[in-house]
Amino acid sequence: MTTSTLQFARVEDAREILALYSTYIDTAITFELEVPSLEDFSQRIASISQHYPYLICKQNDAIIGYAYAHKLKERPAYQWDAELSIYLDSRVHTRGLGKQMYLCLIDILRIQRVHNVYGIVTLPNEKSQRLHESLGFSPAGVMHRTGFKNGAWRDVAWFEKTILPYEDEPRAFLPINMIDNKLTASILETYTACINA
């Protein structure tokens, strides 16, 4: 029986994560036009991982998917928001992996005091739209013809979900490195079990 594990990405995983990401460069799913250098991609992982969860899913010691949260906007008043991103090996689509990885991210983000999460989807992308809808995300609008890639102007849909109740005086965002490791390990174990169920 094949088992999968969810874990936090390390900078040492950058080469393998980048190889997976590079399979999306020729699609409209990412608006990046060229494959980033390994150095740049490693820096991205290191930078994001200081503040937000950056997850990988491994199966037989190979990375088959990764998902991470990151800052939505720079201004301090946006600190309670996070954008989610996910990329899966094409061979594991429709197996529920994306859903479990998103749920894992959201559980960690709640501990970090994030209140709103967002997904940004280039249209059309039925799989990603269904993923967000199945997790209770609501449509938040469409940016029309906002990016040009692969010879066409592309629309981008925004999806939003509230994950914590709103407070009159919200406590400040808590970076991932300030969360108890035992707590995050327990969350990863829970969703690893869900993936393997």
C-alpha cells in the first residue's frame, strides 16, 4: 500500500518543488512566464516559511504536491488575510489531496489568527473552482482580462472564506515560527491520516 505524508517544506526541497511547479509554466494557471532560477525559488520558500505554512506531500519519497499560504497585501491592516496556493502532480488530481492540503493550511492559519483566506483562479479552471466551492469559499469577483498569457487575455476569479469569527480588537497575526511545533505536528499527522484513509 502506498502511503503519503504531509510535512513542512525545507529549502532543501526547492529543486524538487520547482520541478513540479515548472510543469505549470506553459499553462495559464500561473502568470509566471519563465521558470524561476533555483536560487530565486529557494529564497521564496525560505521567505514564506518564516511567516506562513508551506506544505509538501510526499509519496514514496517523491513530492507529489505542495501548498502554501502567503501575505495577501503589504499594509498592516491586511495581516488577518492570507492567499492560498496549491500545485499538484497531474497524476494525483481528483484524489482529494488538494482538499486535504487546503484544510491543513486553514487549520494552521486559524492558530496564526488569520480570519480570511483567498484563492485566486485563472479562468477557466473547473478543477480549482470546484475545489474552492467544495470547501465553502464564496465568489468574491472577477478581474476581467487582467493578465496576458499564451496568446490570450485572461480573467481571474477571486474566492474568499472566513475561517475565524471577527473581533472588535483582533490579536496580531502570529508567524508560523511562533507556533508550538507539537501543535503543528499534530495537525500534519491528522491530515496525513485523512489522505491515507
